[in-house]
Amino acid sequence: MDLLPTDQLLDLDRRHVWHPYAPMPNTGPMFPVRAARGVYLELETGETLVDGMASWWTCIHGYNHPRLNQAARDQMERMSHVMFGGLTHQPAVQLAQRLVQLTPEPLQQVFFCDSGSVSVEVAMKLAVQYWHNRGRSQKQHFLTIRHGYHGDTFAAMAVCDPVNGMHHLFRNSLVEQYFADAPQIPFEGVWDDADIVSFEHILERHHQDLAAAIFEPVVQGAGGMRFYSPQYVRRARELCDQYGVLLILDEIATGFGRTGQRFACEYAGIAPDIMCVGKALTGGFMSLAATLTTSHISETFAQGEAGVFMHGPTFMANPLACAVALENLTLLDSYDWAARIQDIEAQLKQELTPCRTLPAVKDVRVLGAIAVVELHQPLDMAVAQPQLVQQGVWLRPFGRLLYTMPPYIIEPDQLRQITGAMTNVVGTLA
Ligand SMILES: *Cc1c(COP(=O)(O)O)cnc(C)c1O
């Protein structure tokens, strides 16, 4: 591949390439990346930026990690891909074994797929087919909580926040699901059962039609970056059991240590019936996700009408992705990641809490390696994004939220650069 001059690259990009949630032609500021190493992004224009986004929660051990690169090279020499129907291989089996070890004990079976959204589709299909297997084919609906985010495909979108997700746009294509009020009691707040009354009422009224409840435990990510009480998760587990509804936990953003526990459901001390993981699974190296289930669920499939689970992606369990994921999880096991997340949390709290007194700021919250500065007004991206880049950091605010979830390997002075830039940008606002 010959490299294009930067201005030509940007011109072609603007005219032909869709970016996430972007207009066409793209009018927003765009920054071409030449390379990435450790916590740094190197732009074609020469600047080096400290990455505060970890490429959307994924790149927990930094870019261009020699061990992940080597795992990919080694696997590439053997095979980069084979179909997964009727064939199996070392990377998939060993990764499945590792995931079963790491996740809560009842989760024993692993379905691999390419992206988080698809792992959510798989989770929802598993739940529906499970009830069908048991002769309860009316149980096909889902209960979720407001301000959630589960992906951009249709079934996943139907359980995203109806307002943020602009459900009215897709009204006639989307199945209408049930939305409980978002939890209000914060992570460290005193629990009150009133917080889950709306969830309980929906279960009470509609459990006959509900296949599962699905939500993000403790941290709601792209739907608003909200942190809530683990007691909510614990009570939801009890209520789902009481009403005979499965519990799907979407740990795609929270999984693999980001919140301070390996999985956020560990704060609640409960296990779901179905769990989705993705994002940090390969350490940001490539796309891979998985859906885990209990034996109780998987065992019903042999007797079901189909006799099989009706799903099978072409690139299922891609060996390259599985090999890199396995190495990434080995890496995560090789140091005290929990202590590292605690240090990051302490520094984020110390350096961002003073923002609370700024007039533009509504709230500052920190949990694990996640920090959010919530503003009263939406940030003007056309202004804020270049401002952040000028200060040598990469952050991608959305709406009223300026937030960071840096790679776990970030050093204190690099993190200080991020919190400093956040403070500066927020400080310039009225
Ligand atoms: C990112 C995300 C998804 C969707 O994953 P993709 O890989 O973007 O399809 C689903 N659920 C949660 C909680 C996420 O953060």
C-alpha cells in the first residue's frame, strides 16, 4: 500500500467514508492517525496524543503491544481463519476455557461472534429459544432499563435507551420492549427498594411474555455514563428468579477490570444466566465478542424444536482474534490489575473532583478507570475536539459528557495530562 498525502487522504475520507454517528459528507474535525504505541496516538500531522479513550474501552494494555503482536504473528503462521462449522481449533477452545474460568461459576458455555452488538443479538436469541425449548413460546419480549446501550443492530437497538437511541426514527422496524426507570441510587448510595419498583412492576405485569431482562450492571456506558448501586443488580437477580425471567448482563464495556472488579456483577455478588463480553477482550487488537450461558440453558437445546441454536456467523471464533484475546487475558493475569485500577481511580478522583466547582459542571463521577465530567450544556465538538488535541490528548466527548477510560498501563504523568486538559476545556466554558 502506497501512502496518500495527508490532504488527499482527508479529502477522500470526507467524500467517501462513513464514520460512526457522522454526517456525509463529514463536516466535523478529523484527525488522521499514522501509528499508535503504548498510550500514544501519532497523527500524520506530527502530533503525539495521550489516549484517554483506549479506543472505546478496548485497548487496556496500550497499542502495538509486543506480546499481542507476537501472538497474532504466531497464529498467522498457522492459519488466520478457518470456518467454525464442523472444525475447531486451539485458540477458540483455550479461550473458551479461560472465559469459563474467569466469569462467574454458573457460566459454562461460550458462543463466539465478531462484535458486541452481535453478542447481544445472540444473547436475546438464546433467551427466546430457551423458552421455546421449554414450551413457553410466548416469552419473547425483553425488559431493560432506561439509559442503557447495547449496540446498533436492530434487536440490540430495541433495548437501548428509546430517547438517546431515537427509537421514533425506526418505529416500524423495531420491536417495542419494556423500559424500567433508570436506577437513581448512586454506586455508593444507601439502598432503598423504591429504586427498583418500576422494574418490579413490569415483571409483575408482563412476566408471562418476558424472555429476559437485559442491562449493563453497575455502569451504564454509551447511554449516559451513569454509575448505580450494585444492590439494584442484586435485587434484579432475585426478582428475575421470582418471576421466571432470565437475566442477561451486558458486560461488554465493564468486563475485564474496567470498573475495579473483573466483572461489574461481582460488586453485586451475583451471576447472570447469560453474559455478553467484547470490547477489551482482545485488548483492542481486533474485533471479537462472546456470549456465555449456563448449562441449564444450553441443555434445553437438544430437546427443542430446532435441536440446535439458530445462529452461526461466518467469521465465528476467528483464530487470530481468539489467539490475541487469549494472550491479552494472560497479560491481564500477569500483574495486579486491581491495584492499578485503584491507583487510576484515586488519581482521577483527586484531579477531577475540583471541576465540581466550575459553573459549567453538573457532576463529576469516578469509578475504577472511568471518569465522567457531566456538563449543564452539550459541548460544541467543533470547538472542544481541536482544543483537546492542541493540549496533546485524545478524548471524544459526547453530548454533555466529557469522559475518560484510559488504558490500564497509563502512567501518572500521562493521566495528569488528560485530567489537566479536561479541566482546562471545562474551565473555558461559561
Ligand atoms: C459497545 C457496546 C456494545 C456494542 O458493541 P459493538 O462491538 O460496538 O457492536 C454493546 N453493549 C455495550 C454495553 C457496549 O458498551
